[in-house]
Amino acid sequence: MRKPRDYDAELQALNDKAKQLRTRKQTQLGELVIATGADALGTEVLAGVLLAAIGNDDASRKEAWRKRGAEFFQGASHARRSAGKDTGGAQAIDPGAQPSAGTPGTA
């Protein structure tokens, strides 16, 4: 006869693993904020920028942000030099900016 499984112990182990993963994700996000220099922004400004980025449906703008992020992680010196400068990316996620009439996905 097979040994019965201890489902409670397995569930507890999975919960512990999930907690570790959430903690690691939170730590890595904090490290990313510091590495990009975004920790110099106020909390409200940083939250506003992130919310504007989430709400942006412009695929070309998101692709430009993705490329800048990839350059940053690849260690491109240009990406690190311009991380805090406005090269169009900051304007693109400005929460107060009015969308153009021809921008798809905006109401």
C-alpha cells in the first residue's frame, strides 16, 4: 500500500515558496528603482509615471520604452547616461499630457 500524501505540508511548502517569490520580486523592483535613479523622484511622481505608463495603449511608445529598458539591462552606457534625461520617454508618460486626436486606444 502506498504512503498517503501529506497535503497540508505540501500546501504549506507552496505557500512558503510563494511568499519567498513575492519578497524577491519586491526587492528586485526596489533595486530597479534605485538602479535607474528613479528613487530621486517623489513617491507621488513615481506612482503617477507608472500609472500613466500602464494606461498607455500606444504600441510604438511601449516598444520604444522596451528598447530603452533592454539597453539598460545590457549595460549600454548610453542608456545609463540618459536614464534620467528627457529623450522623449518622459514626455511620453507625462500624466498631464493630452493625447493627440489620432492616437489609437485613447478616449
